[in-house]
Amino acid sequence: MLAFFENLVDPFPATVPAKPPRRLFGFMWHYAKPIAPHLVLVSLTAAAFAILEVALFGFLGNLVDFFAASERATFWSDHLWWLLGVGLLILVVMPLVELLHEALTNQVIMGNFPMRIRWLAHRYVLRQSMAFFQDDFAGRVATKVMQTSLAVREVVALTTEVLVYVTVYFAGALVLFAQSDWRIMAPLALWSVAYGAAMWVFVPRMREISEAQAAARSDVTGRIVDSYTNIQTVKLFAHAAQEETYARDSMTPFMDTVHRQFRLVTRLNVLLELLNGLLLVSVGLIGIWLWTADAVTAGAVALAVGLILRLKGMSHWIMWEIASLFENIGTVQDGLETIAREHDLVDRPAALALAIDHGGIAFEHVRFHYGKEGGVLDDLSLTIAPGEKIGLVGPSGAGKSTMVNLLLRFYDTEAGRILIDGQDIAGVTQESLRAAIGLVSQDTSLLHRSVRDNIRYGRPEADEAEILAAVRAAKADGFMPDLADRGHRRGLDAHVGERGVKLSGGQRQRIAIARVILKNAPILVLDEATSALDSEVEAAIQDSLSDLMDGKTVIAIAHRLSTIAEMDRLIVMDRGRIAEEGTHEELLAAGGLYARLWARQSGGFLDIGAGEKGQVGLAPVLPVPPGKSGAPGAPAPPVD
């Protein structure tokens, strides 16, 4: 039966997540709307239970009056059916209402609802741009997603369950008191006003503190996760003490919010105890006075005092539930600022999948400055013929990596456009664009999963034989049998640690190369692809890289010029513009920027004294497939 309730709400809907509103109640309704019918049922069962519980105090008063007015010998015969009815209510009706209420609350809402929010929020945030994640702590963003989902659940649950229960309970108590005598009801009415005033004063202050506390908590988490993520750097520079200070600088403001919160708690608890004491004494004295004046029965006094004792115990719980409501509202308000941001890089409404016929690339008058006034790419135009292998060289900051980021559409150009086979990449879907490009970068980041999962990331449908072939092609089979993790998994099943920290730089790079080999995309980008490999391993995978590049359009970035000297064409970048282009021999003969960069690279990488025009010495060159080397240095014709 409970499984039936658990399956009433799907925690993992397949629908594409839409942007949630940035208004508080709109944000919560966005996630609560699909379960609104279940929330209505929770409210109805909570109201029904409140009515039944208040009714029990009415039965208590009736029972006291029966004791006073009935003969012992005839009590059972006089009141048997009434007693059976009360017993049926207590033993059957109330447990059934409670069962329905608990099943709706625990099986339908408490687990499924926050997981549904996490699922939808995570999927929406996952599609934010690179800039979104570069501007924030990953741990902080994750904390927002996790704590906001729980806070939304609490706000919705408190609103639809607790507030309904409390409202119906108080209304029922006032009705019972009024049926006895309005003078017994008067202290409760005055207490309700004072209680409401206390909430009016204290609860909004709780909300303000909670919002500040949620932001401070996220900052603490972000800083701690940042230290753990970069633990190698922390230990390398022996800066554990500095990281302690860095974390404490965020923990101190967090503790300030904690102290402010619990000062309010102390004042509120003392005030509530005073109000509750005044209510109990005043109702007790008025009840006794009315009884002595024969204005009410003993049962009415028992009802009033019993109900006040119950309300006295509930008052602290109610106040804390209300405070928790506003505390969670503060958490939601803080979280929605991160979760409900617009996607700043989206597919156009009519975007189609990129269709690759040949793999020609054209940059047309591209300008991009990362939102600044200038300084990166200015009016850049470059045409790369289908199957052409080009090398991008130039000083740091010349714009080489920015060109790759724009080609992958991690950012949109500020002016101009980029075409692949004549298709503007801004008009195709991002997934189809990136599926057509294989990238091996210098900063290889692996997922904290198995080696097999990391390689299969290149092509999820690949079978085991294809994965093993990619491992061999990347020359990763030599170290693979020796890999092991704490879970006693070995080889391809071994987990690599966060960002692949359990592997050496060369091992990470070879797994990344295996992943791209498996992907087999028509356009290949090598951004310092072999920089983490020693010369022996680099030489060993030359044939594999040659096979990988065969028939593909290739863009290779390298600071070590010897690795790209034999590409079809070299593009020399300087201050966001193309300074020179041509083959290695043509650029050396020109005696320009490339020749100066080449001359500076000596002593280990190059032996510029051997051979003509700086013959390659120690470092192996990135291979070019047969028939592709020595292409003319002139720009290729435009791609239609």
C-alpha cells in the first residue's frame, strides 16, 4: 500500500526543465504545482485531524458532566452508545485519518518532492554557461541546489499542513469555549492577539537572519570545498594555516548570524512562557468563578483547563514552526538567486543539429573581449579548409584559447560569426556542435568515476572492444593493469579520484586522448595535447595521433613550436589578430614573430643549430597524415 503512495509522484520527470520565476512564491509554485492535488489532500487531512482532536476535549467535558449527573448503577446503560461512538472515533476514524495523512506526507511529499526539485534544478543549472560556473564556487552552487530543495519542501509542508492544522485547532477551541461561556473565551482571544503580535515582531527578524545565514553557510561550504579540491596546491605550498584562516574568515560571519538567531530564541521563549502562564491562570480563575456562580458546569471548566494545557504545550511548537517557515523562506530566497538565473547562452528557438559534410571552418570578422572594452580578439577572420591541419601559435594572451572557446560556443561572439560547413554555429544546437568537435586540452579533468566511464564519455554507446582499442591506441594499456582504488577495483574499473588526482599528469592525458579517439569527431582540437607527456611516451603515440587526425580538420595549439612545425599551415597570433601565416619554412624565412619565437626555444626542446632553418632537434613533431604535409601557406578558399 505504501508503495502505491510512493509512486504517485515521479521524482525524475523527463520534461525539459523550464526557468523558474525569480519571485519567491512564483518560484515555489513552479515546483509545487505538479503535486498540488496531493497538497490539498494533506491540508484536508490535517484539518480533519485538528477538528477530531479538539472534539476529544469536548468529549472530556461531557464525560465530567456525565459523572456529575449520572447514577453509578445506570451509567453504562445511559451512555453506552455515546461511549461506543467515542471509542469508534478514537480507535478507527482517527487512525485512518492519520494513516492517510502520514502516507500522503511521508510517502508522497517528504521524499519525492525535494528530489524532484533537485532533479529539475540540477538539470537547469547544468545547462548554464561556462561563465556561470567560472564566477562561483562549485560547492556553493551545489549547496544552493541541495538546501533550496529542502527549504521549498519545508515551506510548502508548513503552509499546507501546520498552518492549516493550527488555524483549525484554534478556531475549534474558540468555538468550544464560546459554547460554554464567552467569558472563558475572552482570555484565549486576548492571548491569540498577543501571540500574533509576538510572531509579527520576532518571525520577520528570524527570516532576515536566516537569509543571511543561508548565504554565509554557502560561502563556508564553497571555501572548504575549494580547499579540498585544490589540496595538492595547498600542500605543495605548505599553506594549511592560510587555508584555515581563509575558511575562518567565512565562518566568523556565519557564527555572527548564529548568535543573532539564538538571542532572539531566548527572548522569544521567555515571552511565550509568560504569555502561556497568564493564559492558564486567567482561564482557570475565570472558570472557577463562573462555576461557583453556577454559570458553567464542571465539565466546561475541565474542558477549558485541559485545552489550555494542550495549547500551552503547543504554543512553543507552533512558534518554532512559524519561525522555521520564515527561516526556510529566507533559504529559498537566497537559493533562487542562483537557481533561477536566465541561461545566458541558449539555443535559438529554431536551432537545428549541425550537419557535417566536410569540416570546413570559417571565422568571419570575429570580435570578442569577455565583456570588456577590448584586448582579446578584434576583427579576426580565418578560413580553414576541410581536412586542413593548422597550428595556432603566439605569445600567452594572444587569443588562441579564446578562438577554441568560441568555436565550441562556450561563449557567443560579440561581433562577427563562426561557420562550420557554411552553418553559423550560433544557429545550431550546442550539443550537436560539441558532438562534432573532439578536444584534448592541457588541463585534463576527469570525472570521479571509473577509467572505463571516463573513456566511454567520448561515445556512451561504445562496446568493450572499442574501449580497449582506444586504450591501446592512446598507449594507456601499459599502466592500466596497475591501477587500483580503495574499493579494490582494478584496471578499467578503478576510480580515478576527483578531477583524476589519483593519476599522474601523463596518465590523465592518455585517458583523455583515448576518450577523444573513441569519440572520433570530424573536427579535432589539440590544445597542448601532449604537454603532460614525456618525450618517450609522446613519441610512442605519434602514430595513434596521426591515425586520429587522418581525414579530420585539425586545430592544434602549442607553445612548444616543434610539436606543430609540420602542420599544413601555421597561424601566428598576436594581441588578438593574425600576425603571420604560412608553413614552418615560410615563416622562418620571413624572419618575423614566428622566427623570433622559434629562435628563443632552445636548450632541451629545440636544437636550432642543427640543419637548415632550425631543423627540429630533440622534441618530436606532431605528425601529419600522409599527403597532408607541406600544404601551401596561402589561405584556403572560403567555404560555401
